[in-house]
Amino acid sequence: MALYDQRVFKHDDKWWAAEVHSGVGGGFVPRPQITRERVYFTCLSDENRPTVTATIPAGWLNTLSHRSVVGLLENAKPLDGRFDMHPYNPPDRDEFRGAEVIYDDEGLRWVIKQTSVIRVGPQGSERLPAIRLFCLDDSALQDDVLLQSIVTYEELVTTWGEEGKRAIVSSVKQGFRDLKTED
């Protein structure tokens, strides 16, 4: 079975899946490059809603901000029927059970979990302390943040509290693209 770029997200108390299924390229060249992709949005919470579709720059589905994905959904064109989708990457609430939930400026729910990452360099690999940020309302919104030391996160929380946690979430969100109308 082929895997497609997919994103599962919540909007207006409904869960949606967005999947890329086709791309278009330009020109008569030996190796055509895909420049646009068609995204299909299917409501997972309401099986009576038809699927809607829009186009985006190639490779952008999981790099877009939540705000941009919602804007695409709200302006998408309806299909005649429904294209059923089965999410393969929804947020895993069990993995973060008991974790403190942080709300961002859009009302999205985030959790932070201490972890580690492996950095590979000329002298080999080393395991470094990090935190993993994961949005419970959008499967694409996640990232690992490398820490200077194991106590860096605790010091940030002790010094800045909730504001420090929201600042980290905001910083991660800035790494996602906002789709402009000319894109």
C-alpha cells in the first residue's frame, strides 16, 4: 500500500484528515518537477460531509502552520462524494497521558516531554538532552528541541513558568509555513 503525506487535525470540534494524492509539474523537460499537489480533506468526525480539495506547493502539507491548513480547508472546493481516509498518524494521547497540557494563542493543546536526540559528527555519535513538543490537535505540529544540558528545561520552567513553556511552543510554531494567497 502506498503511503501519502497525511495530516490529522482538529477544526471546529471536528477531526479531519488531509492527504496529498497527486502532483502536477511543468514543462517538457527530461525530468519534470512537481510544483503543485492536490490535497483532499475528509472529515473523520462526520461521515456525511463530502470531501473537499485544494492545491498547495509541492511538499508543503506537513510544513504548513495550523492556521494555513484551516484556511485551505475553509476555502477548498467540494467533491461530488466522499473519499474515505484512515488516519495513520493521529496524535497519540496515550503516549502523553498525565502530561501537562499547554494552550497556545490559537487554542491548540500541546504537551512537552523530556527526551534525548542523537547527534552524529566526525567523532561518532552522542546522545544529547532534548524536549519533544507535540500538538494534540494537529499531527504535523511537533518538534524536538535540543537542550544545552539536562537541567536547561527545568531552569526555564522555574524561572519563567507557563510563559516559558508557551514561548517554546511559539518558537516551534514559527518553524511552520504560513501559506500566502500567491503560493
